[in-house]
Amino acid sequence: MTPISRSDVENTLRSIIDPNVGTDLISAKSVKDIAINEQNLTITIELGYPCKSFIDELRSSITQQLNTLADVGKVEVKITSKIIAHSVQQTLKTLPNVKNIIAVASGKGGVGKSTTSVNLALALASEGAKVGLLDADIYGPSIPTMLGLSGPPASEDGKTMIPKTSFGIQTISIGYLIDQDQPMIWRGPMVTNALQQLLNDTNWDDIDYLIVDLPPGTGDIQLTLAQQIPVTGAIVVTTPQDIALIDAQRGLGMFNKVNIPVLGIVENMSIHICSQCGHEEAIFGTGGGNAMATKNDVELLGSLPLDISIRELADSGRPTVASEPDSRPAEIYKSIARKMAGKLALQGQDYSSKFPNIVIQNS
């Protein structure tokens, strides 16, 4: 038998593309160890994103490729994931107990941004991450309704809040603190102060990803987020129609100007499937999200259908990923969540917490 060389193994692993990061396992630095014992192989893979529903598929793909090597014996593939804190805007530091903050934005209302935020948070949790969800839409909070929650959050010290939990994710919203029908007649400074309090006065419990559901537009809330909150990445939600794409482009441009990386685009309501006859019709046009992604050199993370069940489940406080985890829409949300986290995993690590504070003293 010809001994198996390490270079042969590495070359084989270079041929395996991780679809969630868009590159091969070697380039993504996912291969942590290659152990060769005579003709037997033990490969250790460590992914930088949650991937519970993807592990078996990846393990099967790696095993199948390695078994093509000449004279190979037993192949064992170990796969784990490790989520780290990634770099944020240069003047800011990551929050205690929150590794990564991901903003979900849209240029205009009515494109399903909040529904997307909730289901992506649930999808990340179902893949094995600890997840928080911050409702930053002070004027029109909808997260409490979508998660079936109400009433003020608990407080142990009278100063800070314990996030309310639903379907395994930690959440906070101004909607928990006001009556459902109470209008928020506040000027910009009050709104931005409320956002800061919701973020900083909540006792988040060891969060891997905090999803921030932004209000539509590029106003005070977005500016506060860009300048004062340590954001690791953003995604933009749009529909295929031209008017939504124009507004979404403004939102994407805002993140580029403030140096917050855009992890990708989600196209909502891409196609309508008739619940009676199954006929498919692109009510809002076709190809808009893909064209926008190509124009801006970002990835189209996924496209979701205009599905009545997504709306009904969100309105009833039982979001799709939680109540129908094996449905096709839930599979799409999970795929988008893995790609979003995978793109983030390729970014630089945050080292701010590792550096000591510098103190200047008179000698």
C-alpha cells in the first residue's frame, strides 16, 4: 500500500466547498487537524457558525471525497462549531455578553423585515446558537405580537431588565413597556435614547448573535446604530419590485458609508404560490434581489415566497421556524441564517477585549 500523504488529504479538502461561506474548507481555515495513522484518517473540522442541521451533510460529503484516495482505510470526520466575536466599528467595543450584533434593515416598510428578523433569530437558535432579538422599531414595535409576548420584563435590581424569552431566544422591545394601542409621539433624541437603554440596560445572557430589527428608512435610529452601537454586520431585506429596490439600495449605501459590512440581501415575496391550485406568479417582478446583489458585490442569501402561512403564523405569535420547522419556508430561513453567520465567520476577530487598558500616570 502507498502511504497517504498530508498534501493529498489537503488537496482533497480544497475541492470541498462549504456553501455557507462560499469557499473551500482549507481556505476558510475550517480544518483544525489532519491525523494520519497508517492508512486511517481522522479529520477535525471547526466551523465558525452554527450548523446543527448541516453537519451530517458536510460530514457525508467530506467522507465521500476522502474515500476516493488510493489505499485509504477508515475515515473519521469530527465536526464542531465555535462562534467568536468579530470586529466592529473602529471606535467601538463589543458589548459584554454579546459577541455579535447583526442589523436587519430595509429602505421601506411592508417588505417583511420584522418577520424575517424573527425567523432568522429562531433559525440561528435552531442551528445551535444563543440568540437575542432587539426590536429597534420604537414607533411601531411588532416583535411582541410575532412572538406572542406581552407585559413588562422582570428586573432584579430595579435598574436593568431581564430579557423576555420565547421559543428559546432572548428578546426586548419597547412594546413590552407600553400599552399595545399607545402611540409613541417622541422626537428623535428620545427615540435614540430609548434604543440605547433597551440595548445597554438589558441583561443579555451570553449571546452569540443579537439580531436588531431596525425600523425602515435611514433616520435617527439607523444613525445611532451606526455611530454608537458595535455592529458586526448587516443584512438588507427587499422585495423584487423596483420601488422597494431603490429604497433598499439607500439602506445598503448607508451601511457602506459607516463601514458596517453588509453580509447579504434577502429577497422577500419573490414568488406567489396559489394555495388553491399551486399556480406560481411573480407578482412583484423577478430578479430584483439578484440584480441588486450583483451590482453591490454582495450575496443574495436567499429568496422567500409570498406564502400565506408565513403571515398567519407571525400574526398568531407562532413564527414559521418555531411552529413548522420542517416546512420549506423554515428550511429557507435556516439556509439564509447559516449563510449570514458563515459570511460573518470569515471576517476579522475582535481583539479589543484582549488588550489591557492603558493608564498614564505622573511619575
